[in-house]
Amino acid sequence: MSSTRLPGTPRLLRALNDRAALELLLERGPLTRARLGELTGLSKVTASQLVERLEERGLVTRVGEQAGGRGPNAQLYAVRPGSAHVIGVDVGADRVEAACADITGAVIGRVEQSTRDTDDPVGVVHNAVVQAAQNAGAPMASVRRVVLGTPGLVDPTTGDITFAFNLPRWHRGLLAALRDDLATPVVFENDVNLAAVAEAQSGAAQGMTDFVLVWVDAGVGLAIMLNGRLHHGSTGAAGEIGYLPVPGAPIPRDVSRRAKPAFQQLAGAEAVRAVAREYGFPDDVTAAGAVRAAIAAGTAGGPMLDELARRLALGVASTCVVLDPPLVVLAGEIGRAGGAALAERVQHEVAAITLVRPRVVPTGLREEPILRGALRTALDAVRDEVFGSTVG
């Protein structure tokens, strides 16, 4: 047996105990040393040493007292919010929204800015990130990670953007430029993937390790969650279901010419508005507004919803016969507008045309799914870094 491995054992145990204690403090709020000992199974002495160690490292702080029986009140401890910060960014075609959260997950600063009058993506992100941090009262030195949700493909090897249809000025090399500019780790992630992260955390997919999220908005997209992890594919193109060659729409032969791909033509926002017009709904509303109008119309709106469900089912069924997920979440503006009425129709149609029968449900999130997913992704990584560095 190598003698060089033995000294590491106590340090490893301390690190595991410290991480467990920090997670408990995040999940259950302020706790006393005695309660931490009970929950972790540690002795009073070991739990006290643990708390002292974390307090010395600036990771926990005293936040009050708990009255007991005889003797002095017990001190209550919590994770120190300012020990680290993260920033999530939702990048759209004409605006960028950023939010800053402390390590507990509390959002303490945000900003939204237009991008219509600039062709400098580094400047856009810089301004949004710095302003969000300033609004939060967080020094940039404490921002441990910035996660940007962006449409298009993110290379899983380099982490750079390789193709973003709605953001022509976003290009290879942008990631390195942003990291140099902000002097902090920056990560790109596909926006629909981040929506799935948020759905798993606090939406319709809580507790599910396997599911797919179908994003129905101006465009259509897919996020795949397998064993609790996002599946990106070898080039980052996993989930680009707008390019599915489906019946009922022309199939372009050269995507580089910006021709609209087949399933996008059939189920994107423009197609939904065309379907709405065909069934007598007004042309002066958004696609999501037309879907809401169809639902409000009751039985009169049924035929329009049926047609939209048949179209969506082509993409959902093509995905499900390959992955066979137990759950499909419909998200995006149109998916959210359709609610249970649309989801139930899609579920019925998928079961009618395939051998698989996934449960189809609407999103459980009413707002900011991409931004929420960006913050959650950043927090998970930073907590691993900060909480995992407690070996001393």
C-alpha cells in the first residue's frame, strides 16, 4: 500500500462533510451546529469543527440565534451569500437580459438592454454583465461564472458558437474575446437546452431524469435530457428539429442559403399564424395570441388546435421513436399559450401514429426559462468549485 495516499483520507472526509453541510444549509436555511450534526450524522465536536472551518473560509456566517431551554441560545448559521456570484444572460435577436445571483441562488440584480443599434457582441455582453453586477452590488471579482443562453449551435468541444441564424454577428472566437474582456469564466449554451434545465429544476419536469422539451416559438427546437444530463451531440446540433424532413413542407437542399427547413415551415410561428387565418382567426395577433384565441373560443377553436397538434406531432413523434422518453414538455411562447389543451392533443396524436406513448405536458414555467436555466447552470458549476475547495 502506498503511504502517499493515507494522509489524503482525513482531508477527503472533511471535504465530503463540509460539502454535505453546505448543501444542507442551502436546502434548509439557517441551522445550528447541533442540528447540522444531527442531519450529517456527525458528533457535536466534529460538527463544531466543521462550522468553524467553513466560517474561517468565509463560506458560512452567523445569522441569528435559536432560543432553547437552559443555557445560552444556539447560534444559527447560513451560507454567506456574497461568497460568490454568478450571472446568467439571455441573448435574443434584439435584446439581451442579464441577472446576477448570489451563491444561494437569490437573484439580486438584473438589467435588460436593446441590441438593435449595435454590431458589437462583446460590448453588448460586457455592458449587460457589468450592469447586472453593479445593480446587485456585487464586485466583478466575485463573479465566478457567466452563462449565456443563445440560439443556434454551440460546439461541445470548443464551447464556441458555430451557427446562430438570428445572431449573424455572433461567431467563432467570440467566447475567447468575452473571457478576455470580462476576466472570468464565460460559457455559451443553447437557449432551449437552458429552458430544459430550468424545467427540470422548478417546472413540469421536476424529478425526471429523462425527458425532452419541445420549444415552439418563432422557431422550433428541442432539448434532450438523458440520465439527468443534457445531450448535445457530436457537433452541438442535437435537437435542431426545425431541420427534420417531414411530410407537408418542401425540403431545402442547402441550409447555408437560409432557406427555411421543413419542420420549421410547418410548425414555426409563421405557420401557426397561417393556420389561424385558415380557421378564421384574426391576422393581427401573434401566433401565441392566435392559439390563446382558439382556446378561448371553446369548441369553435378545436379544429385549429387539432391541426396545430397534428403538425407538432410529426416532430414530437420523430423524436420519441428514437429516444422513447417518458415525458415531453411543450414550451416557448406558443407551447405555453397552448397549455393543456394543445399538449393533450399532441399526446393523443403521437400515440395514434407511433408505438410510443409519452406523456405530453405544457411548461410549468411562466417566465424567464432561459435566464433561469443559465443561472442554474452557472450556480451548479460554481458551487462545485467553491464548495469543493474546502479541503484544508
